Amino acid sequence: MGSNPIFPTSLTGWLLTVDIMPIKKRYHAFYSGSVHGVGFRFTSERLASSLGISGWVRNLSDGRVELVCEGKETALAEFLKKISDVFGGYIRSADIREESYTGEFPDFDIRS
């Protein structure tokens, strides 16, 4: 039997050719509490940029912060945890919902 290019004969060869695609997700979040004037937007932008996350954040007139973020599942989990860790004393509630990933954002911005 000859070598099969689709199913390599050695496990090592197989592992070297597998391209693992990271799972990409999108979350839409609303944070309430004392979340205005505490650096929430600036910190969110800095954290998102450092983790390769795209999307946006903005203050709402009702006192909440709205945030949309997209990226690798593991990076998003770390991002949302860091927001909770940093602003846990200011956040009264967080409504975070998963939405369909779109890939529409080139980076992460602060919106007005």
C-alpha cells in the first residue's frame, strides 16, 4: 500500500498538518451601577486591544455602559473576566448575551 496524502501514515505527520481554527464569538453586554466616570470605556478599550478583541463600548444616557465585543472565545472569556475583576465594585448588574459573530469590526473603539 502506498502513502495516502489525505491520511498521513504517521501521527506526527498528522499533527504537523492540522490547522486548528479558534472559535470566534460575539457578546453584547450592558453594565449598570456606578460605571460612568470610573475609566470603564478607556480600560475596556485598552484590555480589548491587548487581547486582539474588536468591537466598541459607549456610555448610555440611562447610566449604563453598552459593550459589543468579538474575537477568539478564550480571549473574550479573559476580557470579560478582567472587566469584572477591575470594575466589580462598580458593577451592580451585567446583562451579557451571545450573538452571532460577524467580523464587522477592524478594531475596538470608544463610541459616543
